[in-house]
Amino acid sequence: MMTSNQPAPLNTHAAKRNSSVRSTRRGFFQTASVAATAAAFPALSSASVRQLEKPITIGLIADLHHDVMHDGETRVDAFLQEMAETRPDAIMQLGDFAYPNAKNKAVTDKFNAAHDAALHVIGNHDTDSGHTKQQCVDIWGMSGRYYRHDVGGLRLLVLDGNDKGSPDHKGGYPSYIGKEQVEWLGEQLAERNGPIVVVSHQPLAGYAAVDNAKPLQELLGRHAEKVALVINGHTHIDATMNIAGVPYLHVNSASYKWVGGSHKHESYSKEIHARYRSVQYTCPYRDSLFTTLTFDPKAGTISVKGKMSEWVGPSPKKLGINRWPGLTHGKEITPQIRARQIELM
């Protein structure tokens, strides 16, 4: 995401290492790093994850913004190199990846060739500069702008959060799951016993959630025994929350936090900034950020692998930016993806 006039996040809870938050559904997030976000996890979802015959691992990278960054391909290479070593069951980019055009063919082909199950989500910026959703579908090799894909016994339900027609739209990019998709999602949830992971670029909960987040959260909550996790990109933050017994995970950008024109500055050489004009509006991460999710039926856990980096140049905090209500510098606004372990009880 490169713009921000968004609602504050829903409730989250901080916890130190090895602490937990328990609920009537007998679940908790337990940190696997120095600090983590804790939230209740539905016990019935534990039963659905335990249906898996073996652990399932999915590699995730979000918000590469190859058309903004000078080193986007290097960041993809770092992700794919680690995935070659990890050998996950699928890889997925969570949107705002690279324009679907001939100029970006090398990056797209490299990603698609890295795995038999190389999956895509359409972000709001993937259709900038006159590009279309249909080009994303065709050039990236998607089965549709929204779709389902089974990875072992795990079902992924991938949504397109760029629908028009929101009665609450206040300008800027659409951020909405339209009626057609909501009906499809309800049908998919009803026919499946689980486990299910729901995926979108724009979040369905928390900071910058889609316009119709509340009814979607209610729908997912009615199927909490099946929904193992809901994941998104878009926000360029590291955050978790739990709503109606369903855990939500915001996956941080591979590249940067967008800060905008009033905070433009140079983080790299003048030559880089001369060629890539939009970089001056970002606080870049030194290293590519990405993660893997591992669903382990025997242990009854979902593990989120951590990835640490540093700011290149001044951080948003050093630039004095305080326009993100409810987000904390050094917590959600951070050049890292924290390691987390979701324990199912």
C-alpha cells in the first residue's frame, strides 16, 4: 500500500516471550521470538488442522512493489532462494507484486517457475498505469481474480479486495469484497469441513480493513471451527489479532513502509533516486522480508517464521510521522516479521 487514510486497528494484545492469553475457546498465540502478539485461537479450528495427514508449509511474500524499488528482483531472488532450501508445499505473493507486462516478465516467470504451486493475489497497485485485473490473471497464470486452491488437505480461499461498488467508499483505491465474492465465500465455507485459510491483499480485519470488514468477520466467525487463519498484505505492518474466534495475520512488505510526499528523503545514492523516483517516498527495509507458515497437525500448531531487517536511512519514527492511528513505531511499524507460534489446544 502506498497511501493511507485508513481506520484504526481492532483490538490486539501484546505479550512477552512464553506468555499466553487464554480464552473460553482455550487457545492462544505464543511467541517464538523476543516479542509477539497474543490472541485467542478457536479450539474447533484445532480439530480441523489436525485432519491434515502431514505438515503443510506455505511460503509468503507481500508487497514487493517491483515497479517502485530498484532492487525488487534481488528481493524476489532472496525469497526464492530460501524457498528452494525450505521446499514448501506452495508459494504465494500477496499482491502489489509487479505490473503484469512484458517489462516485468523476468520477475513473474522466475516466481512462477520456482514452484508447481506458485500462487498470486491481486493488489490495488497491480492495476496502476492502465493495467487490468484480467492481465494479472492471464500473465501471472491465475485461475481467476478470486479462486480456491487445495494444498494437501488445506484449502486456500483467495479473494480480490479491489471490487468497486462499496456504499462506504470515500475516495482513493477501492477496498471492498463485492456481493458476488461474499456469496462465493459463504458457499465455500459451508461446503468445507476445514481446515481453511482465507487470503486477500487488503485486510479483512484491523488497520486499513476493507469497507465491509464487519459482515465478513461475522461470516468467518460463524465458521470459526473451520477457518485456521486469515492472512493479508497491503498494510506494510507486522500485526495479529483475533475476532470472533478467528485469527488474522498482516504480513509485512518485502520492501518498505510508504511515507509519502511530505516526508520525501534519500535513503540510497543519488543515482538510484534519479532512476527510481518513488523510492524517495519510502522508508526501505535493508533486506527482503518474507515468511513461511507451517501447519503441523501432530503438534497442533501453526508456525510463522520470523525475518529480521533494518531501516535503510531514517525510520518513519525519526521522520516524525504520527499519522497512523493505533499503530506503534517499533511494534506494528517495523522492518521485520516476528516469529510466532499459534498453539491449538
